[in-house]
Amino acid sequence: MVKFFSKLMSLWNELDNYIKIPSCTCGIARKVAKLIEYDKVHQFLIGLDDEYYAIVRSQILAKYPLRSLNKIFNMVQKEEHHKKVMVVG
């Protein structure tokens, strides 16, 4: 999962080099940035293995408003760690 997230971050960073959100005083740029963040969250969650991450994905998507991408990554990472501990224990 970490490799998948790292790959996505690399692709998103490369895309950010080409797409710049212009600044403004009306607040639209902030809304566009939030939409882009939500899109990244959904791309990340959709790319996770259905069998292994279905429950945590459903829990995350049930929360409103959605958390930041970093918080969601941490939630998924904690769930992954928990599952590994349960298998070993």
C-alpha cells in the first residue's frame, strides 16, 4: 500500500508541475484545490485492494467531510498494521 501511495504521489507531483491553480481573492482557487484533494482521496481509495481494504474504505467514505489525504493515508496504514498484527498474533 505504501508503494502504491508513493507512486500516486509521484504522479500527482509531476502533474502539479504542469497544472497550476491561479491565486485569487474570491476564494474560488481554494475551492478548486479542495476538489483536487477530494479527487486524489478517491483515486487513492479506489486503487486499494477491495478484499483487504473494503471496510476501512467504507468507513472513510462514510465520514463527512472527508479528511485530508494525509489523514486518510494514516488511517489506512493503521488498519493495515492492525491486520498484520492480528494475523501474527
